[in-house]
Amino acid sequence: MKTISLYVDKGTMLNKIAPESKIWYVIAAITIPALMGTRWAGIVLIAVSAALLLYGKVLKRTLPLLAVSGFVLLTVLIIQGMFWWGNETPLFALGPAVFYREGVNYALGILINIINILMSFCVLILTTKPSDMMENFVRRGFSPRFGYVFISVFQIIPQMTETMSTITDAQRSRGMETEGSLAVRIKAFIPLIAPVIMSSLINTKERALALEVRGFNSRKKKTFLNDEVKTAGDRYIQIALPVLIIAAAVWRVTQWLA
Amino acid sequence: MKKKLWSMSFNSATLVLIPAAIGINYLGKLFAGLLKLPLWLDSIGTCIAAVLAGPIVGAICGAANNIIYGLTMDPISTIYALTNIGIGIAVGILAHKGFMKNIKGAILTGLVVGVVAVIISTPLNIIFWGGTTGNIWGDALYAWCASQGMPVWISSGLDELVVDVPDKLAVVLIVFAIMKGLPKNLVSLFHSDEEIENLDHTDELK
Amino acid sequence: MASLNIEHLKYKYPGTDRLALNDISLSIETGEFIGIIGRNESGKSSLCQAIAGLIPNFYKGAYGGKVLIDDIEVKKVPVDELCETVGTVFQNPFNQVTGAKATVYEEIAFGLENMGVPKEEMIRRIDRAMELLDISKYRDRYPFDLSGGQMQRMAIAGVIAMHPQVIILDEPTSQLDPQGREEVFQAVQKLCGQGITIILVEHNMEKIAQYSNRVALLDAGTLIDFDTPQKIFSRVDLEQYGVEAPVYTQIGKRLNLTIEDTGCYPVTLEEAKTVLLRKGGNDPVWL
């Protein structure tokens, strides 16, 4: 099955619990360190996420996602380490490039924050089937029409990519240059992408008609072929996590007052 | 175009347009990458949706686009949904005012959209990344500004500006070209508030 | 009892001046198989979409006259309520895959979920539809991995599962390869005799002649004729409407072989055989 979803079913508890519980985890992982304002909270949560990912047998699959931001994080470290406003104390030098303690420290804060966000997201997206998540939302009252819009993207993108590679091959075999100077490459862009854009826009008509004749706009209460994804423990998770967030906020306020 | 600007009623065609637009965004990004263009070109679909169906649909496309990127490729990009919402709204309003009818208007739209993107993205860049963007040219400019002692919002804003304005200008011009080539009857599909006209003479007497 | 009545139907698409449907009136009995023929842009698809209520409720535009299914006036019923009365299958199977489901089984459930059909009933209907369309073996396949013919049969199953009284097939094979076409026609043949009224738009006149009880010939939005396939294909002015009669009819015309009691030319292989045998006693005429 072709989908851009990163979900894999490893049969662990993380696959079985309700998607909402995992969304609460993401919210908690992002807000608790922000509320508490200490780096240690971020580091603890990174460790928690790593443990969850290990338990869910998807820790290895986290790496490519970290790599996406890895390059940007590296530039953050370099630029802030060398040029941050508060830079005073040289830390080390690589040839002519001098890194300062303050800038590196500042960049480290960004690093922890970003990695924490990335890893907590991974707990959700590597263990949750998008359609299960959306079906649960629809059960709670989210618009089924918008639910459809959201879910269909996961399958439409691979389909369009496939069409696109067909077109690319065809254009190349007709002698179009896709490598060379910038001007050549810019010239290649439009004939490559325009046919797919056109056809996907023209197809919207038939797609919309086909959906309409299958009750897409129905105002009746929707039923579901698949059973809801949830476990007995979900209720407690969905109480405990908001409580933790509130506790973090309360802790911060008492720190202020003290 | 008598469609109401802020209409919140979405017909099926409009809803189906949203995933198609997100797919187009993705392909733009993919191909800009494959051809090693110095631009992102990842908002073509959002802009097309905004021109065809108005600012609300443009904004929804922008938001959904980044949420889905966030769930599949790059979690941090979720927060830049705000930028794409801004782009969708700006293009939707300007297209409604008739700016996308000629090339001059399209260029102006591209510039406005670029500036809107910079205004929204810069604070996000500062909060999440300390102000850099990950784009080599932009970040080099940032480093230079920082070494000159300029405030972070100027350095970061310029960093974003040198990337975003040319990018959005290119995107809007591509959208302009595509719109010229679309069949006319397709465009009317996305207008939810059109009425059915009656051809029965008997009814006219009532 | 006529199940489907069209009275003085007129329609213009938004932003156009030409009537896409110009004063069409016809009535169809329950369980009939109706073929619709005519050149491109003659109004075949528009007529189909008017029966399904998509004209005018999806397209808007200018509309006059009535389409009645039993006593339901389609214009006055939203498309989502009408889809349990009229089902429509479109040209491109690819565009009919919802893109929201992971298996063929779930894909067929899409419409039923929207209509709020209870789960047990849903499962019963999906199994029945898959059996009828002969796609039970693809139950757990990913919808986009099917071939064109299989995908189109899945689309028909998705529509049949809604239990419509009328099913419209608007050029269901035009985007398919020969094998896919044959698969879909076999499925269509199975649908005949299920008590459902079937309306088929198709360019393959042999197939139209083979299945249809009656054929509607359209040109420039007007109904030129609505009669048995024998009568329609025996018309001398057929080519003027961009329609080429089935090969058996053409042979009949060339050889001046008509069916005795109607005076029409044969339209199917069976009829051609009968006519030839009668003419030549027990031996075909050319012997």
C-alpha cells in the first residue's frame, strides 16, 4: 500500500492505545518544558520519548526524521556559536572560526527544544494509523467531510508522485534537459509540473461527483465499519497528562511568587 | 466572480480541491529539490486553491498542508502552518480584488505574499531556531548581520526575505500561468453560492 | 407503472448559452435496460447527471422541466439522499477511488458509512456486492493496486451496495484496456435481471444492442428517438447523428436481410443467425 504515512503496526501497546492519548502526550511534551522553563524538563521528556519509541520498536525509524532537522540544527549551532549577540567567552576555535560559550549554550537550548518536539511527535506518528486517528475525531464530532479531506491526502500524494515520474520519464525521453545551468533547470520545471497540476485540477470534478453519489454530503449520523481504536487505560492517560500540564503551570506560578 | 469572499459553505468540488492542492504543493517542493532550484516552490497548490475558491479555502489548504507535512516528514514544519494560512488568505483576497487577472497584478500579488510570509515566519524562526532558516544564502546574510551587531529581528527578517520574496513571486507567476490554461467551466465549480435559474415558463407566472 | 419519468427537461450549464438538454421527455419502466447513444457532446452525460440529480444540484445553471423517479422529483431532493435511489458510475475508475480507505472492502463501505447503515447490515451488503461483481478475492487489496477493470468493478460494487433502484453507467469502459472492458461488461450483464433499472452510455454499439431493451438516441441536446435497438439501428439517417450501427446490422443492411415481423435489421449475432437461417431454410443463405 502506497501512503506517505510513517505508521507501521508493530503490535505493541503503543499501536493499540487511542490516538487521542498520544496526542495528549505530544501536547504535554511540548508544553511542560515551556511552562517549567528549565532545560532539564526537556531532557527528561526526550528520554521518556526515546523509551517509548524503543518500547514501540520504532526508535530506528525516528532517525530519518531527526536527520531532516539535523542539518538545520547544525547551522544553528554554527551561526549562534559564532555570531550570537551575547557572545563573550571563547570556548574553542576551529581554524579562524571561534565558537563562544554563550552562543553554544543558546544553541543547545534550541537543540533540546527541537529534538524534544521531534521525538514526541514520533511517538504519535510512527505508531498511529492516520485514518484511525481521524475516525476517532469524527466519532467525537469532527466534520466527516474534513476528515475525508485530511485522510485522502495520504494516498493522493503517492498517486500524484507516480503520475509525475511517468511524465518526467516521458519528457526526458523526448529530450528535455533536467540538468545543467540554473536557466535550463528553471525552464524544465513548468513543463514537468504543469500537466500534473492541470490533470489533478480537472479530475477534481469527477472525484467530487463520485463522492457526492456515495453520500459524501449526507447529514445522517455516520456509522463505521471498523471498531474504535482504544484501550481500558486510555481514560487514565487522558486524565493524567492534562493534570501534569496543569501541575507544571502551577509549579511555575509558585516559583514566580516565591 | 460574484462569489462571497468569506463564504464558509464548501461544496464537494471545493473540498476535493484541498487534497489536490496539497499534492501540488508537495510536487512543487519535490521538483524544486530534484532540479536543485534555489527556491522552495511548495505553495503552488495553496495559491491555486485560494485563487479558485477564496481565502478561507486557501487558508485551510495552507494549514492542512503543514499539519500533514508535520505528521509525515518534518514535525517542526507544523508550526509554519501559520505562514501558509497567511499566504492562502493574502492570495485569496488579492485574487478576489482582481489582481490575478493580468501579469502586473500577479507580480504585485507575488510581492505582497512574499512580505506576508516574511512577517509571519520571522517570529517563528526566532522562537524555534533562534532566527536562522536553514537556507545557505539566507543564513549567510543572517551571520553577516549578526556580526554587524544588528538586532535579531532585522537579521532574521532579512534572512527570510531574501528567500521568501523571490520564492513567492515565482510561485504566484506559475499559478498565474496555470490559471490562464484552465478550462472556464471548471472555475465555476468552486462557487458554492450560485443559484439555480429556472427555465420553466409556468413558474414565472407565479 | 413507469418508474422513471422525464418531462420537458431543459438545462444550460452555468456561463453557457446553449441548451445542453433541450426539451427531453421519456419514460422508463422498472427493470428496463436503457442504452443512451449519440456523438460526443450530444447530451448523454448531461442526461445521466440530470437523472442522478447532479444536474442541477451539483452544477447549478439553468433548469426546466422535471425528472421523476416514482414520485420523487430529483431536483428537490439533495444528491446525498437521492444516492439510495439512483447510483452513478463514472468513466474514470481512478477518480472514483475515494483515497481514504486501505482495502477494497473498506472502500465499498464508504457510501454505507456515510448513509449511517448499521455495521452488520453493512457487512452483509458489501459481501453481496463483492460477490455480484466477482471481486471477493481482492477484498484485502489496496484499492489503487487494482487493474482498471477491477477498480471499475469495485466502483460499481460501491454504488450497488447502496441498493439503488436505478443505476447509471456513464461510459464505464472508455478508460479501460480490452480485458478491463470485458470484465466490466460481464459485470453489467450480471446486473441485468437483478430488478434494477440500468442506464448505460456506451460507444460500443454491439454491447448496446446486446443488452438494451430500448435505446435513446441524442443529438445536440435533443432526443431524436427512443425505441428498441432494432428500430433505432435500422434508421437510415443514423450516421447523421455520428452513430455507427452494430456490425450485424450493417451486414443486414448490405444484404437487405430484415426480421420478418418487425421489418428491422438484425442487431445482435443471435438475430443475424436467425434471419440468415430463415432465409436459407436450414442452411445459411450463402450456401
